Amino acid sequence: MAKKMKLSYFDIRGLAEVTRLLFAAAKADYEDCRYSFSFGTPGDFSTIQREQFDAVKATGEFDAALGKVPILEVDGIKVGQSKAIERYVSKQLGLMGSNDIEAFQIDSLALHIADVKDAYKAAKEAGKDDKEAAMKKWFEETLPEWLAKVEKSLPSAPGPWLVGNSISYADVVYYYFLRDPKGFFDDTEAAAKALATCSRLSAACEATFKHEGVAAWVSKRPEGSAPF
């Protein structure tokens, strides 16, 4: 019998969107529980109002996740941490390759993104006095250099998928990072140009974008309480 899964998070993409995309890619049913919120002053997180979430949190519903979300409930068992959730869901839905080595490779590729994000954070911090110039260098030079490193790390595969013969967690996570219309980078056009410099990454992201389940989700997903 299929496991009953409930994903709880705020009514935004944020730390839960990769997991939602994984469910979409596998065309799997789950409960997408969302907590709405609003700002007293737009964009000022010190004025955030989230009455429903706070009320549920007070009951101990999120204790397994240190009082935070996302949290995944599986047949009554609750577990937190977004990356743990992504890996678990991927394994359950057959998105971690066809064998242990492929799963190992997929996990490694997904973790490379953390290195790229750390470099992006450092670039923004170093360029805070001239943000425009810093971001121009990031997207035109630094990001393509990082993606080239990732491309070199890819295992041999027939394509278009990054590992093995079918869509996996690796494809979904790179798609959301670099290709999704509302993905990680605010400047999606600049990110797309950087992605285009790496043929295999680009092909995998494009195939994921056109995947029936992913495309259906992207076309209908809620706008959310905030644009992130």
C-alpha cells in the first residue's frame, strides 16, 4: 500500500518547492498543507503575521522539526529538514536512480548546489558596494565557471537526464535552481544564459521543464502569499 504523505510549509515556494516538484515529476498524490501569512509592512519580516501557523505550532505539531517547517508526515510519523525530506521523497518515488551507485551520484550532484550557493552568497557580500557590477560578474563569469565544474563531474549517461535513463532528484533540483521560471535566482534570464554554456546541464533542465508532470505543476501551482 502506498504511503500517505503530508507536506506542511508556508504558502510560498521556498524550501518546499523542490519536494513539490518531485511529487509532480512522479505524478504522486500527497497533501500539500500550506500556511498563509502577511506582512504588516510589505517585505519587512519583523512585521510578519502568521496566526494559523503560530496556533498549530503551539500544539507541538512541528516539534519533530524543531518548531519549523517544512515537515513531512508519513503514515503519522513527522520528520523535518528540507534536504532530508527531498531525499526521502525521491527514494520513495523512484527518483534516486536504478541502483546504489546512481543514488550516490545523484546525491552528490544535488549537494554541489550548496557549494554554488555559498559562492553566490560570498559574491553578493563582496560586491555589496556595487551590486550591479558584482551580479554582472557573477552571472557572466563566476556562475558559468561553477556550472562547468559541475558538468565535468557528471557521470556518463545517455541523456538527457543527468544520471541514468530516467528523470531523477538531480534533474529536478538543477531545474529548480537554474531553469524554473520562479526558481532560485531573481534574474532568471541571466541564469538561463549561464546554464546555456553547459550542454548536458542545459539539456537535463530543458527536459525537466518539458516533463509532463513538472510542466503541469508549474502551470497551475499557487501564486502563494509572497513571491518567493
